[in-house]
Amino acid sequence: MKKPPSKDLVRRGTGLSLKFLFVSVLCGIMFLPFIWMICTAFKSSAEVEGAHFWPKLFSPDNIRIVLQMIPDPFTHEYVNLSLLRWIFNSFFVASWVTALQVFTSCMAAYAFSRIRWRGRDQVFLLYLATMMIPALVLTIPRFQIMVSLRLVNTYQGLIIPSAFSAFGTFMLRQFMLSIPQSYDEAAEIDGAGHLQIFLDVIMPLARPGMITLAIFTFLGNYRSLMWPLIMIKDAHLRTVPIGLLAFQGEYGTQVELLMSATLICLIPLIMLFIILQKQLVRGINLSGGVKG
């Protein structure tokens, strides 16, 4: 005869069930706008105007219209969209910003964590203090610098101002502080200098932090709106947010087309997250355990 479960097991099971229910409801609320976007992307214009949440028939016509495979049934003309160009511009800019930001953050983090020099901690605190300055306050000075360098309406103007990050430096410094100092001493005994220690010892061990920073940086720059909106004038240089904003201005009443274009532009980010989710989770877990 089996013994009845103890009160502690019942209480623990009830607690886990309530936690699971709470997390499920929270996830449902968070995914609700995304589900609405997907449903709207496959709705007809009549269903959108009728405020139906779930489409009666999932039709790919909106996707085909924004990809310029078929003309718009209302205007009987092909929509003026360059989705692939927008995605390429966003990937190009975000990739360069990510590469430069990770590299510069690694070098700065190495200098602040592994090299002892006078005033190091004070300079680091001053560098971190720049994170307290709102981005909008720096917009006009940055734009004036780009104008003086004649980098307005160029890829370089989008990339260079974002190539440095105080947050990235702080994050990688925390990772590097968790690496035992004995590794540096062993490398110095073998005759290695700071450059060789940085490249052959520190960077491989800080790879989880670098990957995490790269993912955050790429996602943040891919969806960046304010700075490209200020810098870009030509249509062929538009990134995804700027292109969708212009598309909304021209086709604002056709919500189904706007949601279809948004869904297509989000697919690369979703694929990137699926591919790198293990590295992201590992980096976040390690970042929670490093010492300050």
C-alpha cells in the first residue's frame, strides 16, 4: 500500500504549479503583440477593418505584395519597398558596430582589469559615469562632429559613433576580473608581453562575455531608430526601422502590409537568436557569477 504524499511534497508541488501558471500567463501577455502581428500579416483588408483577432483564412498575399511578387490589389501597382536592401543595410551597419564595439571594449577592459597604472580606478569610474548621460543630450554634438567630418548620410556616420561602449567595457572587465591572475604570471614567465597575453590567454577565456556583448550590441543596432533617422537622407541607405517608418507614412492605412513587412524584417533576428541562444544563456549565467 502506497503512502500518501507528505504535506511538504504537496505544498512544494502546489507552489511549482502556481509558479508555472504565473510564468505561462506572463509569457502569454508578452507574446500577445507578436501573435497579433503574425495574424494581421495574414489577414485581408476587410478582416483588419472588422477588428478580428484571428484570421478566417491565412493568406500569403500580403507577404507576396511586400516582396513585390504581385501588385497591390487596391492600386494595381507594385509597392515601393526595398525590404532586402533595408535588411542588408541593417545587417551591414550592425555587424560593423558589433565587431568594433566588442574589439574596443575588450582592449579597454583588459587595460582596466589586468594592467596596473596610476589612476586606473578613477578613470574607470569616470568612464562609467558617461553611462549616466542621456543619449539625446549627446545627439547634437555627435551630429556636429559628423557634419564636420562630412560623414552625414554615409555608412561610416552610422558606424563610427557607436564603435565604443562604456557598458561593454564594464561587462567584459567583470569577466576578465574572474580570470585568475596566475595565468598572466605564467605567460609572463614564458616571455609573453601584454599583446600576446591579451590575444592568446584573456580573449579565449572571455569568449562567453564577448559573445553575449556581441548579441546585445547587434540586436540593439539592428533596431536602432533615432540615430539613423537623423543621419540618413538617401533611400538606398535606409535601415529596417527607417524603411518601415517611411513605409508607414506611405501605406499607413494598410496595416496588414505594414505587419507583413515587419514580420519579414524580424525573421533574421529570430533566426539569429535561435542559433546563438545557448551562447547567450551561458554568457548571462557566467556574468552573474563573476566578481566585481
